[in-house]
Amino acid sequence: MKRLLVVVFLLAAGCSNNPYRQAQPPQQQVGESLPSGDPKPGDAKTRAKAHTDLGMLYYQTAQMATALDEARVALAADAGYAPAYNLLGLVHMYLNEHAEADAAFQRSISLAPNDPETNNNYGWYLCTRGREQDGIRLLMVAVKNPLYQTPTRPYTNAGLCALRLNDLAAAEDYFRKAVQADRSNVQALYQLASVNYQRGNYFEAKRYIGAALDLQDPNAETLWLAVRVERKLGDRKEETRYANQLRRSFSGSPEHQLLTKGQYE
């Protein structure tokens, strides 16, 4: 069973069809107020950065209208501030305003060609728009930036991009590199388990799904994959253990329905 995820780095309000999401920027706590008021006066770039950072906070809490306003204020302060265009691209992407998103990302790239965040975000955007090869190219630009502290992000996105092309070998390579960059990347671990299951490498699949389950509480998808892996390996005890957990905790889920019907493939 192959599931794809709209990965969010900094796409914090995006939605996922995969069991795990990678580490994301801090979210506002319930009841906590976002900063208000105009940032202190300063030079144009300082003002643009302050409004962009504030806009990103609103973006992360899905307050898109306010995030859009902050991006526009930032660009009014400094029309050449690339991160503000990146924020615009993210907001328009979230709103499914594709022409605007594409234009904003392109503008950001033109101003800062090697910026890893924009290359990561625009790269994934292109993957979702059927331009997977172009997307992977930009994701690799992000990876190659020696100052980028989270290369696990674009590697994971590239793996998901490769899955969209049905290139399991390339996907596995990208997910391995994502895990090498961050061994706590549960999304990449899950995907490695899934890819290895599809390729018939069941012992490898068991190793990766076990590592993912050690790092984060299971959900219906991870348990269902674990059930099928153990079934392939002939370990009925472990298969039953995962199946019972799926029944108890996720009754009524699509995965539980497949289990009940015995549709393992």
C-alpha cells in the first residue's frame, strides 16, 4: 500500500496521508496569542524579515489571510526580500492558487538561487504539479547547501517524488539518505519499510517499521504494514499481536476493514 504525503517544511499547515510527519517548526499553543503590532522601525530588510517571520507564524497556524498580509507588508518594506516571496508561495500553494504560487516561488529563487528552504518548498510544489524531475532537481540544490541544517527534509521529499514516478529504487535511496541525516525521521523510516515491503525485502521492512514504531506511537497505517510484514515472514505471533492492536485501537479504520476482509495486498 503506497501512500503519498504533501510534506511540509515549512509547510506546517499542509495535510498528510502518511502515518508520520517530520519535525516541523514550533506551533502556537492553544490559547496563546500571536505577536501583534508593527515591528520596531529599522532598515528595510530588518522590517521585511520581521514581517516575514510573523507571517510564517500565522501560516503555521493556518491563518492564511493574515500571513498573506504580512508577506505583502514585508515586500512593501523591501521588494527584493526573497523569503517573503517564499512565504507567498507557501500561502498560495495552501490555497491551491497555483499560478500565484509558482510565480512567487520563481521570484524567490531568482533572488536567492541557493536558498535551501525555497528550493525545498518549490521543489516539493513542482512534485505535486506533475513536474517530478524538476522538483527533484531543486530538492537536490537544497541538499547540497553546506549550511542547510536539515537535509533530511529535501531527501524525504525527493523520495516521495520518486514514489510518484514509481521509481522504488530511487525512492529507497533518498529515504536512506534522509535517515542517515536524521535517524529520528520517522516518516522516512516508515517509507523505507513500505518500499522494502513492495520490493519483497521483508526482513528490511521489519527492521524499518520496528524503528519507526520505537520512535512514535503507532497508528492504523503503521500497524497494518507491520501486520503484513509479519505475515510475509511467517511470524504468526507477531502478526496476531499487531492485528489485535489494530482492532483495539483503530476499529472502523480502512486498515481495520482490510484486515477483517483478509485483503492483505
